[in-house]
Amino acid sequence: MKLDEFSIGDIFETKPYSLTEEDVKKFASEFDPQYMHLDHEKASQGMFQGIIASGIHTLALSFKLWVEEGKYGDDVIAGTKMEAVKFIKPVYPTDVLSVRAEVINKKVLNDEQGLLTVLLSTFNDKNIKVYQAELTALIKR
């Protein structure tokens, strides 16, 4: 979709994504090798009572689900910023995540392009919000 096809207040829902412990450990071992993501025994003794996904993993999955919705398609030029990133609740290896993207701002830059900002809110299968961020992209008009 082009910038002019989006309206403030539009809401889009993504397909669900089933997280596994293998996913959590694989991501964490490469990008966030902390015990709460890798060591089941030590994590079980902590405040989360088990392994949790890295916040960066949750961010990446949220972005992946939004992009795979295909709303930007070939009209997206580049991401420009991510603001107000919040890791609200822990994400566990058995969670099924889905994202709600709400258009919260759009700005025309010139005849060819503009900026679109969506509020990404990620929920687990219990409908608990686990992550939220404002994502802005440069997009064709």
C-alpha cells in the first residue's frame, strides 16, 4: 500500500507465530546470551520461573509478523526510526504471538514519498500485551 492509501486509525492484525524453546535458545545464543534465555535450571530459580525470550527477539518477531502482512509491499523505501519501545511482559517459549499495527501518524514529505508511523502492539495467546513500539517507515505515495 502507498502512503496515501493508509488512514490514521487503520488497524491491521497479523497471523500468529508459535514460539518454541529451541527458537528462544537459538536466537539468544547468537544475539543475547544471558542465562534467562539459555539456562533452564538457573532461569527456573529466577523471577520468571523459567526461560524467557530476549526482548530483542520479541522485537524482531513483532517486526517480522508486521512485514509479512504485506501492507508495505514494494512501496516501502526504508525504516527510519523506532521509538517508545516497551518490553511489557515476559515472553515464554510456549507463547503464541500476534501483532496489532495501528496507523498513528503519516506525513507527506514530497510528491513521491512520506513517513508512516504505526504502533506495533504484540500480544500472547492469553491476549496479554507483551511488547509495544512506534515504527516509522519512509514509503512511496
